[in-house]
Amino acid sequence: MGHRVCAVDIDAGRVAELNGGKAPFFEPGLDEMIARNLDSHRISFTTELREAVPNADAVLLCVPTPAGTNGDADLSMLYAALRDVGPLLKPGALVITRSTVPVGTNALLAIQLRQEHPDADVAVISNPEFLREGHAVDDFMRPERVIIGAADADAGSRAAKLYDTLGCQIIITDLETAEITKYAANAYLAASISFINEIANICERTGADVTKVTEALHLDRRIGEHAYIEPGIGFGGSCLPKDISALVSTAEGHGYDPTLLKAIMAVNDSQPKRIVGYLRELFTDLSSLKVAVLGISFKGDTFDVRSSPAMSVIRHLGDAGIRVHAFDPMADRTVEMCVSAIAELHEDAYSAATGCDAVIIASEHSEFRMLDLQRLGKVMASRVLIDGRNVLDPATVAEAGFSHIGIGRARRGD
Ligand code: UGA
């Protein structure tokens, strides 16, 4: 976009990797973007705030705000960052919060800055990000909108200028509205997913096919072709679950009982358990079963296992006394560490399925669409496939001699 950027992290290993042109996580297009900007000296990475902050016109705070003990957001890292940045800010600088923070937080940050640095002349801006893992570069460069929350109009329009070259709609509002917009977007997405999962559960009991239902819904312009209505074992990740909990906490803190938000979570929490229910319908003795779970990450084509519904499935299977083999095509050391206590990790789908009574697809990794079903069936003790993400065609699976169970679909095979 033409800006010069100095990025700071407290992790020296991560900073070294980034200065070498490599992101410390998987994100399509990001390594190329970093390398290009390192070459043109537009970006640098450091552990030293002193190298980054004193010359900056804008300081973007992008630290995590994970779920705290009561489901509310833990803001300790944000306040720590502000405390460290405060004394180094140059007059007229903008402090821009990109982290997801409960309504009222940015106003409190501004008060803290004013108290600690009465002469600082800096403005606090709320500028929530809407990036999806796996699409972050594209979502950033081609956003549907940019939200700028500011307590004064001049600071708001200066922050908006940062995004001028993107040519997208920029909504400038007050701090509180910007903060709530982020939660509203994630709560809406989560609501769509729990809604369709509930419809899928009704479809299963009535013989309807949820995939035809979603095909029809996508064509309704009031719902839309990009609507979050793919049913499955529930939503996960580091954002949707924690943001709904934080919004519930905010609502309750303001004396409002958010019944719909709680219902979104209740449907989502029950979705992974349904996999054990399917097995109970097919097998009399669960404790003698061995099953393979394909996909451990919270969604397809990422390796992130934070709040992954696939991990919940594995835990529920273990609680039912079932032995679990697991495979994830993108597993790294973190994934291995998370899974090794509750499942036996395998190098590929066929090794994981060997000797198993059922295979469960738990994340929609692209490579699962190309599974060699004959090869899979040959190594299994019985041909049962539970497709927790509806990635395979039920007729094809049944033709390969499997009993097929999908989410919200009629049963196929014996
Ligand atoms: C989500 C939002 O989509 C981003 O807009 C937001 O910026 C981000 O959270 C954040 O707050 O930082 P992300 O967590 O990367 O992004 O994940 P999504 O792609 O939205 O998927 C979330 C979960 O919903 C996954 O477990 C996915 O499998 C599930 N999902 C998604 C469904 O079950 N059905 C759908 O139709 C869509």
C-alpha cells in the first residue's frame, strides 16, 4: 500500500524468522508479500519498540485478546502493550487497536494514555480486523469495508487515509460502534452456522437433504451466495467461540440476558457430540471400537487447532471408551503435542484407518475430497464413513461399499 512498516514482537525467534522472509505460521501469499517488502525496505521486524514507535505516525496494536476465566476477553496483553508504547509515542500519533476488544475498551485506553502522558497529544482509534485464516492477505487487500471508530472526526479521517489506496468503503463512526461491529459480524456468522446445524439436525430426522436446502438458501439474495450455512460438527477457531462468549459477558455485564447468543453456543457445543451418537446407532459396544478421525484443525486447509471442533470430537470419542487414530495433512509439532495425549497420530489417512471400525472426516481439508475409497475400505475392519463436513458425495461413498452418514443427509449404504 506504500506505507513503511516496522513490526514488533516480543518473541525473538519469530522476529528472526520474519526478517528471513518467512511467516511463523501458514498463510497463503504471506511469505511472498513479506519477502517482496523486505527487499524494497518497506518492512522490518524487531523486538525493540524503541526502533519502531518514536517515528511512527500510527501504532497498530494487534495483540491477542483470548478468552478470560469467565468467558470475557483477557485484555492484559493489550494494556501491557499500551503501557510500553505510551512513553515512546510522537506528538500527533494515532494508536490504532486492531485486536478484538469489548465495547468501552478503546475509551479506557484513551483515558489511560491521557493519565499517564497528559501532554502526549495522541488519539486512540478502534479499527477491528475481519480477516479469515487462510484468506488473510486477500481479505486485507480486498476488504468489503474498513471500520474506523474515533472519538474525534480529525483523528478518524487521518486513520481512514491509511486505507485510501484500497478503494473500499470506509465507515467512520464512534469508538463503541466500531467495537460492537466486530462482535456483531462474528456473532452473525456463528448464528448462521448454528442455525444451519439445527436445520441439518431436523433434516436428518425427517429424511430431507440439507445440502439441497443450503443450495436453495444461497440463491436467496437476502441470504446470499457467501452465507455461512455449511453444516458440520460446529464452528471453532480462535475467534468465533471466544467472541460470542465475550459478547454474552458484555451483555450480562450491562444487565441484558442474551438468549439468542447463548443458544448459538448451546447448538455449537452439542454438534461434536453427535458423532458419538451416530456410532451408537451403528455399533452395540462402543468400548471395543477403534475409529480414525481425519482432520484435526478447526477448519480445512489450516493447521490451527485452537478451539477445534475436531478436537472436541476426539475428546468425546475418548470419553466413550473408543480408541482414536488421527491424521491431519497439515499437522505440525503443535498439533502433535495437542493430540498425542488423546489419540494415536498417523502419517496418512490410510495408515490412520487401518484396523478401524469407522472413519470420521472432521475438517474439510481439500485432500480428503480425493480419498481413494477402495484403498481405505480394504484396510478397515468395517466400512463406515461419517462425513462430519459433508465433503464427499454420499452416493460415491455408498458405491464403494461404505455405510455413509453425513450431517443433515439421508443414510446411504448398509
Ligand atoms: C473468523 C471470521 O470469519 C473473520 O471474518 C474474522 O476476522 C475472524 O474470525 C476473527 O475474528 O479474527 P476464522 O476464525 O479464520 O475467521 O474462521 P472462519 O473461516 O470464519 O471459520 C470459523 C469456523 O466456522 C470454522 O470452524 C469453520 O469450519 C466453521 N464454518 C464456517 C462452518 O461450520 N460452516 C460455514 O458455513 C462456515
